[in-house]
Amino acid sequence: MNQFFSLMTYIVFIFFAIYYSHQVYLFIQEKYVPKVNKLKYYTQHEKYDNIVREVLSHEHDKIEMENDLHEFIEENLKQYK
């Protein structure tokens, strides 16, 4: 009978040791490990939309920059001639 109680105590002790070890693991994982964003498709799609909007909004600026660049090059070429 005494062996039965010591065996049960040992099993309960092991159970609580495993349980609290798991709780410590979960605490450390929640506290120190960065969260993973599961919405990879959504964020990639959002980034793509932002890039497209930015490119389209700068299309007029691009034409103006090209004209300015051509003018600058022509002025510099005139100086060296």
C-alpha cells in the first residue's frame, strides 16, 4: 500500500512538473518571440497596390523630370562646345 502512494505521488509530481514546464515555455514564447503575421497574402497585395499607386502618381513627375534632364544635358553640351 505504501508503494502505491509513493508511485501515485511520483506520477502526480511528474504530471505537475510537465504541466508547469509547458506553462513556462508558453510564457517565454509569448513574451520574447516576435509575433508572426499570418496575413502574408493580404500584406503583399497591399504593398503591391501601394507601389502601383506610387508609380502612377509619379508618372507625370517622370515626364517633367525627363524634360528637365534633356534641358540640363543640352545646356551642358552647349557649354562644352
